[in-house]
Amino acid sequence: MGTFAAMSVRGKSQTRSRFRRPSAIPGFPLAFGYTLTYLGLIVLIPLGALVLRASSLGMMGLSGVISDERVLSALRISFGLSFAAALLNAIFGLVVAWVLVRYDFPGRKLVHAAVDLPFALPTAVAGIALAALYAPNGWIGQPLAAWGIKAAYTPLGIFIALVFVGLPFAVRTVEPLIVEIDREIEEVSATLGATRAQTLWRVVLPPLTPAILTGFALAFARAVGEYGSVIFIAGNIPYVSEIAPILIVIRLEEFNYAGATGIAVVMLAISFATLLVINLIQSWSRRRFGYV
């Protein structure tokens, strides 16, 4: 009986495999080999060359680069403002995505296109436009100056530029999951006596949390490496509004290649550690709320 059952199962599996449609993607060995080759040529080899070039400094030389007050200030400004901009984008990106999905209003398609504009707009053009708008004599900078607020050529200007380039990541990451949320769930929550705040925190946000964290991570990564849209509005004042990517370019212009690669390796290590922590939190949130 056991032999007959085994033969029956084997026959079914063979029939299933015989009629299974062939995959459009090559087999695992070929696809996996192509993946490793592509990632190696595009990502791993350049990063490895960067680390190898910085290793010529030695531990003493690298610690000297890191301990420089100007470098520390640039790193603090870059990562601090990038974190703040990504956090703001995660919050308001959720609001923008919710409005675009749940409400129909005149000019909705134009708002959709405006969200994607930072993707298509050259960063240098964005930097010039932001600098012109937020300059002391600009359309927005002049009213702010009347209130004693200076945006351009300050850390506030850098923050505005980083919010601008990171917003699309926060919106487009959350938007597909909002589409999948059934409105009947919210109606059931209201029927059971939950307030709008309780429905938001206990029904709506849990399934969106992994996507919100993903959008935050993408916006943060985009902001850390931003250069073109910041250079015009930052003012590039050492210890005040000088970000790490600009300092790297300055070191290259001084032919200080070791110093430039040293700063780049420090940025790489901090970025990798930050994204690793965010991914761990994202994985925990998926397990916590039961979403794979």
C-alpha cells in the first residue's frame, strides 16, 4: 500500500512537472551567476577599489581624517539633515500618497506628475531654482527674511533641498499599499466604535509601516549622497553649511585623493550601518504585524 502511494505521488509530480510552463527567466545557476557578475562590476568592485585606496592611509591616517573638525562638521551636517529630511518625507509622504489614492480632485494628475518631478529634473537645475526662490530677494526668501528667517546659504536651505529630492521615494513606496487597503476595514472599525485616531493607529498604519520605513530608508540614502541640488543653496561655508560630498570634491580639487577617499569610506560605513539598522527594524515590523 505504501509503495503504491509513493508511486502515485511520484507519478503526479512527474505529470505536474511535464505540463509546467517553462520559466521566462533562465535557470538558477545562470541567473545567479549573472546577478553576482552584474553586482560585482557595478557595485562591489568600485566600492572595493574605494576601500582599497583608503586603506593606503592606514589606521592612523584614517583616524586623522575622521578627527579633523571640518570633516566631523561636514559629516554631522550631512547625516543630521538627511535624517531630518527623510523623517519629514516619511510623514508627509504618507499624507500625500493617501490624498492621491483616496481622493479625486481637479488637477490630480498634475499633482501626480509634480511628485515625480524631482526624479526627472536635473539636480543642478533644482539647486538653481531653490536658490533663486529662497534667496533673500527671492519670492519665498524675501517674506521669510521679513520674519528674520534666512533659508538660502544656511543649513535650512540644505534641509529644503534634501526634502525636495527625497519626497518621491516616500510617496511612491507607500502608495501601492494604500491602494490595497480595503475601505471596508475602516468601516468595520468605525462600526465597532473605534475613533478615527484609533482606526489610523491600529488598522491603517500597521500594514503601511514596512513601506513607510522603506521610503524613509530610500529618502535618507538619496539625501546623504546629494550634491547637485545642495551646492547652490548651501553656501558651502565650512563648519556652517558644508556637507560631506562637497568637502570630498574640495579635497579632490586640492589633489588630496587620500583625504577624499577617507571621507568617502567613512560616509560609506555610516550609511551602510544606518541602512542595516533600518532594514532590521523593517523586518521586525513585518514579523510584528504579520506582513511578509
